[in-house]
Amino acid sequence: MKSLALGLAIATLALCAIPDPPKSKISGFTSAPLRLELYEDFSCPHCRTVHEQIVPMLVRDYVTPGKAYIVFRDYVLNGPGHQYSRIAATYAAAAARIGRYQTAADAIFKSQGAWVFNGQVWPSISSAFTPDEQKKILALAQESALQSEVQQDIDAGNAVPITQTPTMIVVYRGKRQPWTMWNSYDLLKSYLDQLLSGR
């Protein structure tokens, strides 16, 4: 029993030690009662679906009214089909440094069908940025410190631990609950509404 309590304490400390990502990777006001930490991998087709279909509804129903805020975490997967995930996450992290994370994430997911096979991430997304932004992102992507920012999201996911993507950690009144059932937005909405109503 003592080892279980110690393990939980260590896991809690590990979660506390991981800093929040840059502000451009956070949608909404951090004073909102619900924190939604969304772990996605840019090469994951299910993550693309959630990013393009579910996230806009979450923004409409929870972020815009001030009920929740979303923290985007790029959880890089390894293995076949994911060999270019870290490159995509690196460009997203570089874009986050100049306040353009959402633009990068949108472009990366939109062009997923191309770069996931040929590795040409930057040519697939560069047109989403101005020439000046392109220069800044390319320069930032070369910085070694940027890799530690990419690793922070991975470490945050490992501390949870994340067992599949996409996963959203719903944080409400100090309690953390993973959500991985993406086949019904109505079910997710019902769960979030129930939390907010105190039932």
C-alpha cells in the first residue's frame, strides 16, 4: 500500500513539474473552470478527425463561453507511419514561439495525407505563413532548445500515461479524467455539462 501511495505521489509531482506550453498552444482563458488537455499526434488520422471536427465544437460550446480552455499537447508517436511526427511537432513548436501554433496545427493536419508518406512537412505547410513568418519558423526549428519543448509534451503524456491518441485529460476541481471516446460528441458534451453542473 505504501508503494502505491508513493507511486501516486511521484506521478503527481512529475505532472506538476511539467510546464504549460506557450500561450499560443492554449485556446481560451486559463481562469475557466474546465481544463482540457488534448494529446494528439500529427500523423494520427483519428487525431486529424478530432482536430478538424470535435475541437471546433468544443471551442464553440465551451471555450468561447468561458467554460473551458484547451491545452494542446503534441504527443509524438514512434514506429511505422509515425516516422515524421517529430518533424511536424518541431515545426508546430517553432510556430508556437511566434504565436502561430493553431495555424501550424491546422496546416499540418490538413496536409497529413501527403507528408505522412513523403516526409515533406515544411513544403506542405509553408504557404500558411507569410514570408517573414516562414523565415522565423525555419530558424527556430534549427534551435536545439526547441527539441526540449517538443519533449516536454511527450513527457507530459508519459506522466499521465497516455495509452492512445487522441486522448483528452479533463481537469476539473483538481480531478483528472482521461477521455478517449470520440465517436459521439453528444456523449462528451453530456459528460462536460454534468461536471460543470456539479452532478
